[in-house]
Amino acid sequence: MARTKSKRELTFKPKFKNFAPSGVESATIKLLHEEIEAIYLMDHKELYQEDAALSMGVSRTTFSRIIKSARKKVAMALINGKALHIQDEKAEYSLAFICDDEELFGNLSIKNQYLIIVKIENENIRSVETVLNPIYKTNLKPTHFLPEILSAKEVNYFIVPDAGEGLKNSLLTKGIFIINKSFLEKQALQMIITSLL
């Protein structure tokens, strides 16, 4: 009798889920969410297998099997010109932005006063946390603080109008995708959540 599959800890929320060779109709290879998570942890974040397995809440042997399967599927898609579809099972994720009005939001800028972190579960807002922006009214560089703070808060998307290349790259290395937007009203937040599906 087969064992029940344990629940994987998935932190990566894929922004792009479909890849295909240009102008070619082909069969699709499905990459499981746990497989893209393994690629993200080992090949993007460059964790050791033991640390990546710990992050996913699986044994090292199980992680080894997952990463081997993931890499084989990606190789098959690239070598044989097949489409690749990433399954997204992560119903919980977070987005963040920095504004001057913690209730109504409004204009967004890295130098504003409040860092808002919105936790989303099954397309619904589960919680909204307000943190004072550590670079508000300072000359501190966003690249030195924001990526670490957002990563610690498990943010998947950061809404910002004016991120420089350094900040963009620092956030991407943490698996945080940027959404360019300069203004956000509270009632428009649900539209952004829906657009991320």
C-alpha cells in the first residue's frame, strides 16, 4: 500500500506558468509545484540539498527524487521543443507595497512611510500588516533593507513604481516579483489579486 504524500512547504509563487517554443504546436510537459520549488531552492537560491529539503519539509531522499524529476522534465522540454506548464498549488501568498496612508493607500513610493503586507488565501485577503518603512526619511539604500524584510515576511509580489535595477535583482534573487504601479486605492487591491491568478 502506498504511503500518503506529506504536505510540502511551498514558498515560491510562480508568476509565469506556461512556456512553449515559438510558433510550434507541441505536447505539454507538466511541472509540479513541488518540482519548481525544488528548482527555485537549489538552482536559483543555490541552497544545498539538505537545506532545500528542510525548507520544503521533506527528507533529503525525497528532495533528491523531486529535483531529479524536475530537471529531467525541463531538459525534455528544452531538448525536444515541448511546451512546459507549471502547476500552481500555492493558495496562500503575500504582496507588499509602500504608501503614505495606511488606510486608503494612495501614491506608492519606496521612500513613503508605511510598508503594507497583505496576506492572501484562496483569493481573499486574510490579513493586512502595517510596518514602518525603515528607509522613510533616511538616506539608506533600499537594496540593503527591503529584500531581507520582504523575504522574512514571505512576500511574493512587491508593488512599486520606481525600482532600480539593483533592487529588482535583489528582490528576484529572493523570489519576489515586481508589479509596476504608482497608485493603489484600497478597493482596487482585489483586482490586483485576481490578476495574479
